[in-house]
Amino acid sequence: MLRVENPDGTGQPGLPESALLTRASGVRMRRRGSRMLFIEPESASWIILEEPYLSFWQKLARAMTWSEARQLEHPLSASQRENFLIRMYESNMVQVNGRSCLEPAELWKPVQHYPAYLCLHLTEACNFGCLYCMADSFPNKGKMPLETARLIIEKVLHEIPSDGITIDFHGGEPLLVWDDIQDLVKWARHVNQRDGLGRNLWFMFQTNGALLTPEKVEVLKELDVIVGVSLDGPREVHDRNRVFAGSSQGTFETVLHNVRKAEEMGFQVGLLGVVHEPQDYLKAFRFMVHEMNRRSFRLNYSSYIGRSHYRLRFPVDRTEEFAHAWLEMIDEALAWCREHGETLNISDVNNQINNLLSKNRPFMCYRSPCGAGNSVLGFGIDGGIHACEEMASLDMFRMANIHDEGLNLARMVESNPIQRLVQSRTVDTIPKCSQCQLKRFCYGGCTSKTMARFGTVMRESPMCGFYQVVFEELMWKIHENPDMVGLLGLPGLEYRPWPAPSAV
């Protein structure tokens, strides 16, 4: 950050008279009426300028010293100009003496080197026949031997150098192997204590909810396991895709009954909805907030993995329809927050606002390279180790097997060629992403979803059009509605709007 003493001796931070000011190269500009959106792609910075700042910016078409800039004929005072230029420098829109404030090489260093989120696919069987099932599960599919699962947990605890480990039991439907889940939670805590490892351990799983009985809820409370339930929205939305295996019978009533029963017992599960039709975003949102009285939930769009690619349609124009429906949902969510004086935690909305206002990328799917292999590992039922839990059904992403002689998980992550391939997929190496002004906001999307859709990892996200619309529109929305950051964003975020023109 550039700060020097003013030449008048006041000791206030400012620009020296001889400082050479130049517009940064690569800045993209989008006009909307009398306003201009500026995006600097490499540092993921953006600013929206209105008058009189915009007309002052237009006078800076050539390089000039701060002394020259002070003397330009313009309504902005010298101090207002200086504050404006410092902020433009902080946002990488202006260089001072050929230097940028934010260097991309320093901003985008790897967040994590070793995975702390380990996903065990304990079974590929399921009692549901959901049309978009990523695992393409059926009732008679196999399960992971308990001895294999125990070995995975023991090696994870001993070989992954992380203070905190999250173990996620996945499927299929994990509650089909309920006894194994109980055993493995106890086993992990036993190994951690027996060997003096001192790890912080968290356990979780995502269930379809049909087998979540009161008896299981009591045990889950005692074991301190986090549970998510898949509930896509109201009956007409949920039952369209989530049916019992081997039938067309909807599952809504069963799932809702079990979720309500768990709530009565003081055990609140997380709710995750999958949206396949864009018009269902608002229906799912209203159901979560009004019917389920939830202030935190997740809504995922369906993806071209597993059963969905032969049971559902994915039209080429779906991405922009999803984007506009998503933005309409955000507008309604903001109105609800203002009316009720409460915040909402809609997972991907939080992450999108975070990537617009922060240089931190806490969520592994909104980073480049993504979290595959460095934040998460997925384990198949035979002990196969994959770079991500979504890749557990794709053999090309199999890095090793937990039974391999001499295997060390940390060394595998450091040197495995599959891991190097996955980590080579960045927004700078994907041809379309490398030229995109929004590349460090969306980060190219999910590697496994890209592979499933295009047959290569070196492509943009199948939902590229969604992100292009959503991130740019969110910039305008945040500028016009700064309160949405506190109402819909992650804690600690802040947007600094420019003073209104009348205040200048």
C-alpha cells in the first residue's frame, strides 16, 4: 500500500507531487446509463463510478503526475481527487510510479496443501431412485468393507498433517450402513485418543431422510454427528425427481415427517435442495424460509454427472435462465431480510458475495485450482482414492488405493500425477477462462462437472453463462444495495460505496 507524507508537512498520508499516475492495463469497463463498472481481472477488483468521479477518470487518459492531476479543471477538490486516486490505486485500476498495489502472485497463493475433508463412500446402494443421482445408485449396489473404512480413517489421522479433520460418510444412502457409521465414529475417536494425535474431529453425512428414525436421532445426538437432509422444496418440486427406488412414488411426505420429528427432538438437520428447473429457485427458497423456518440452507443446481445425463434434459440455454432465476431469488431474499431484520445464509450467495469483496477464498469450489486433492479426498467402496468425492465414480481421477503397499497419504497428495493434472486446471490454463474478466471471481467452476460434460478438465464450467451473468449483476446490486453484504454475505465483509454526487 502506497503511503507517503504530504509535501505541506501535515503528516497526513497522501501522494507526492512527482508521483506518476497511469491507468492500469487490462482494466475492463462496462457502462450502464451514466455509470461505469471497472473490473481488474488479475486482482479480482471492481469499482462502479458515477459522476463526478467518472468525468475526472476520463481526464486521466494519459500518464500524468499528481501535481498535474491536482491542476486539472474539475469540480473535485484536490483532497477529493487524491482520495479517489488512492482508492483506484488500492483497487489496481491505477498504477503509481509503475507499481500496482495488489500483486496477483502474492494474492493467489495456495490456500491449503493437504486435505482436511475426507469423504468415505460407505455404500453405493440407495433406497431412492432420484433422477439426478450423481452416484447412479440402485438398491443392490455394494458397500465398503468395515475393515477398509477403519484403515482409511486410521491412515488419515496418522498421515494427513492437519489439526482438524472432517469425516463425511457418503453414498448412496449412508443410513443403509447405520451400524458401520456408529462404529467408525467411535473408532476414529478411539484412534485419536489411543495414539495421542490430538486432532479436532468432526463427523457428518448427507441422507435422503427416509431412514432418519427417532432412534437414530438419539444416537446421532449422543455421537455429535452433523446431518444434512436432501429436501428440494415443496412437494411438487421434490417429488418430481426424488422418488423411491423402482417406482414413481414421491418421497416428500416421508422425508418431511422425519425432519419434523428430528426438530421436535431438538436435533436440527441441515437442508440441501437440488434445483433442475430455474423457476424452482423461488419455490425452493420460499419453502425453506416460510415453511421450514430456516435461515441457513443450500440450493445446488443439478449437474451432468451420474444418472442425470440420461434421465434429465440439459438445454444449451439453461445457464442464463438459471442466472436470472437465481438473481430474482436474491432480490426476494434481500427484501425478506429487510422486512424481518434478520440475515440469511444461502450458501452459494454467501460465497459469491465473499469472492466479490474479499481476496480470501474459504470455499474450495470457488478457488483456482479447486480444492480437489488439496482440501478434499474421496474414497470409493473398494478403497480407491480420488481427488474429490464427486470423482469417486470416475476412474480417471483414481490416484491410488488405501490398500496399496507403502502408501502414505501426504506423499501421495504431494506427488501423484493425477493430482498434478487436477491442480494444473486453473483459470490461467483454461483457454476461455484465461481471457475472462470474471475469472478470479468464479474460478472456472467444478473440475468433475466439467469433465463429465466435456470429456476434458481444460474447459470452462458447464455453467459458465450462469457465473458470467450472476457475478456482474451482483456487482451492480451490491453498489446499489450495500446493506445486502451484511444481510446475505459472510460475516466481516464490507462494501465501501463512494460518496453520493451531492456530497462532493
